[in-house]
Amino acid sequence: MVLQKGDFILIDYVAKVKETNEVFDTTNEDVAKKERLHKEGEIHEPKLVVVGESWVLKALDDSLLTAEVGKPANVEIPADKAFGPRDPEKIRRVPVKQLYAKEINPIVGARIEYQGKMATIRSVGAGRVLLDFNPPLAGRTLIYDLTVTQKLNKAEEKIVALIHRRIPVVEENKFKITIKAKNLSIDMPEETFYVEGVQIAKRGIAMDIQKFLPDLIEIKFVETFKSEPKPETPAPAVVPSEEKKAEKKPAKETKPAEQ
């Protein structure tokens, strides 16, 4: 099955640096844990790509036009089509005390922000730190071992995938999709109410849907808040009135007066 621009697909991949065989990215959770790439809260799963939209490196995106669903592929991307060549002018030595002043502990390999730019610490010594402002993968040839696991054809599948792309922490099957004529209704599960940045995510979802499914002219997000069921209050115990209590009390015996 030949893929075309605009196709919705899910891809699984392991990305390596050719020169060192180091894995720098993957959609496979087991590989991520093995290579110490997994971080708390991150989700490793097949990645949604709309072919031709540059959601991945352009060279990788272009290679998808020759990929087949379910067939493993190996894609090699030279440095000039990946992150470009390394620029020696982007490497600087700075006094280590400047990092200490910013409460930065200089560790070789760490990524830090320095003067508004991201840099990698290459070496520490003699009171100075070598900072590399090149992208971490600059000058490297990249290898992607990938498989297109699925092609999404139905509108409902595409909508759910676009939602999951923006709100990956909530399971896809918890969103209810209803399409009537040119109107789309998305029932948001309660878990989304507390997701940080969910309003921005909804805006992004709406823009994605309008772009890729232009026949849908109205998009509605439905949030339903349900109150907790109140516990039943037991009926108060029946207490006899004072009058009735008095009736039940035995009469006191009256002793005759002494003569």
C-alpha cells in the first residue's frame, strides 16, 4: 500500500546515531527504559504522523512516501539533512564561577541554559567550562528503524488520534465522539478537567480538525460535572413526649398525716 501526502499513520521507531550506535529516541517503552531514555510521566507509544506535515524530520517525512504498512524499514539521514554540521564557532569556554552564580552544577553532558541559549557541557576543568551551543545531534548521521503500524482511514479514527496527540495522558477510548451532519461533539472525560494546559490543548485540537477535516464546520467540547451522591440520612429516633412520659410514671404513695 503506497502512502500519500495527507495520510494519517502511526509509526513505531528506534532512532540511533550511526557513528556511536547510541539510541537517542524511540516510541518503544521497553527500549526507552533499557537505554535510560524513559522519564517519569513520559509516554512511549506509536507516534501519529500526517505525511507531508513535517511532524518529524523532513528527510524522515519524505521517506514515508515509500514505506509500506506493516513492513520494517531502515532510513539513514545524513547530517546535512538532519541537524546540520557542527559549527566550531558555537563552542565557548566560560568561567565556572558564572555557572555557580546561577546555581548551576556543571556536569559533563548536561544541557543548560546560558545567556538565553541552550548548551551542552563538554568539559569542566581549570576554572573553566566548555559549552557547546550546537544542537546535540549536529554533525551526526541518524538511523531510523521504523515500521508504519497502521493507516487511519475513518474520520472518527483521525479525530481520536488528533485528540490523543494533544492530550496523551488520557486514554483514547474515554473520549466520546459524535458526528451529526457537519457538527462534531467531543465529550471530555473527567480526567481531562485537571490536565495542565487543557484549554490550550482543546484549541489546538479544534485547529487540527478544521485543517484536516474541513467538512466539520462546528466543533463542540462537552464537559459534564456530576455531583457526588449524598449519603442517606437515617430517620431520627422517635422520643416520647414529656406528657406521655409523665403518664407512664407510677404515682407516688401519700403517707397519712400524723395525729
